[in-house]
Amino acid sequence: MNPVTRIDVKDLVVRYGDSIAVNGVSFTVGRGEHLTLLGPSGCGKTTTLRAIAGLEQPSGGSIRIDGQAMYDAAARRNVPAEQRGVSMVFQSYAVWPHMTVFDNVAYGLRVRKQSAADIKTHVERALDLVQMRHLADRPASKLSGGQQQRVALARAVAFSPTVVLFDEPLSNLDAKLRAEMRVELRELQRRLDITSVYVTHDQEEALAISDRVIVMNVGVIEQIGTPEEIYNRPASRFVADFVGSANLLKGRRAGPDTFETEGGTILRIAPGGPEAGAEVAVRTAYIDLVPQPGDNQLPGTVRQRMFHGDFVQYIVECPAGRLIVRRPPVNLLDEGAPVTVSFSPEHTVLLRG
């Protein structure tokens, strides 16, 4: 195994009776890397995370952490969760309301029978990291949702685990606090240089906090890549549709760098990609409604305008079909206005068939 690899999951299978929740999933996580498993409910992302933690019994494959087999179907090896050196932060926080903030964070250290002096040192360090030391003596029942999540984070990192696993830890927070906690979580991860696997169904969250993203669907991996790769070069219709907002145009590949839509419009497309494909994706944010130098300029008409605050969404009828376009809320165009739809070939991505 590569010396910089912290987690190695190979051909992982998890079954529930006759149902396959995870179907032959393989990936690695590097030391200090923040990897996110992204997908809709029921895609297998949380089951994969729980299998790494030792909370689910896989049916096949292997899981290694720092080169040590934690689960190996062939060798019939399954290391108990408490011996895997991983820590987990849950969606529900799992903070004990009858304990103080200090005692919540100290719990795992006391279970490991550390000395009182070491416990005090580790707890104070962990609380400093999440800016909660001044609340050490407060009962957890008196904390806000954001404060409880900070306590859960402090408890997770207090004993310096090899790996921290996050199961949708921000989903119970309101939108503003969730955005703030993303920033704090990313800073904490970088400061501690921890290796982490993060589960979410929120694509905005995944793109904002991850080094790499794994997009899952019905128990299998659709694509692995950096946030920029996932967004700019989606490999399949599912990824293009699930991550961000995209126009999907049907047709056929007409040449090495051209695509013909069902309406007969010829578009220039990004180089590379699959040998054949019947669909291209064009992100709604990458379309201009004014002429730009280059290819893929089409006449169109604004059919609908919707104001969303940070952006305006237009529905434009053009020879390639009906396109959704998102632009900044300036120089607004009226419904019925003629426009020139313009998007570059590099943002016209041929999808896997």
C-alpha cells in the first residue's frame, strides 16, 4: 500500500438480506485528506462510513487503516470498532445532556483510562480548538445546536484519533449556522492535519469542504475527483444532474470535438471524454446571454425570468432546446427579449453513455 495512504477500501460489499446496500466500492484516502462521500438517501454512503468505523458488518472486500486490516472477508478478520483508532461525529451530535461540556469531551479519554492530568490537558486543547474552553463547566443541556456540534467535534479529536468520520454532522443546523460551521470545520481539519471521511447529501457542502469527492448512487461509485473536476467535468448524467445545476442536451457525437443535438444544432465540445455519448452537460452558470468570441453561439428568446436573490434564473428557448441560465442579478432581461446564448466548448461536456 502507498505509504501516504491512510484508508484503503477495496471491493467493499454490504448486504441487508437480499438487498445490496454497497456493491463493490473501492477507494483510498490519503494522510491528511478530507474525502467526502456524496449522494442521495439510500445510495450507500452512510453504510460505507459505518463499515469503516466497524459499526456495520460487510459481506465482502477489505478495509485497511494505516496498512492494518480492519476487515478482510478472505481472511475472516473483523476488528471491533473500539480497536480501530477512529472517531465518529454523528448527525445527532450524541452529546450527553446530563454531563458538562468538559465531561462530554473527557468521556473517551476516561474510557481509555488516561490519567487525570492527561485528560485535563487533552480536553482543554480540544476545547481551545473549537473555541469552547470558556464553557467547560456548562451543562450540555444549556447549549445551542451549534455549540453542541462543537462539543461533538472536540470529543472526536480529543484522543488524537487516526481517522475522524463525519456522518452528516451539520444537517440539523439552520442554513446560516451550517455555512459558518463549514468554514470552522475546514479550518480545524487543516490545523490538525487529520484524515477524515465525511458523508453528506448536500452537494454545496461537499464542494466547499472537500479535497476529493466520491459521488455515489445505488451502492456504486459514479465518479471520484476534486470538487472542480466533479463540477466542471461530470462523468455521467447522474453526476451532472445531482451536483450543481446543468442543462442536459440529447444527441450524438458527430466528430472528435463536435456534438449534434436532437434538433440538429452542431456544438463544439470539450476534448477527451468518452468515445461515444448521447448527451452533453452545460452548467447553468457557464452560459452567457450576450455574444462572446468563440463557438456555441445560438439565437434565443427569454421565456421566463425568476429572481433568486444572488442570481436570476432565465429559461431560454433556442435551437438546441430549452436552456436554464443563471446570471448575476444585474442588467435584467425581460421575458420575450431576444438574446444570444453563448457557452464555451470547454464547458460543453460529453457524458458517459
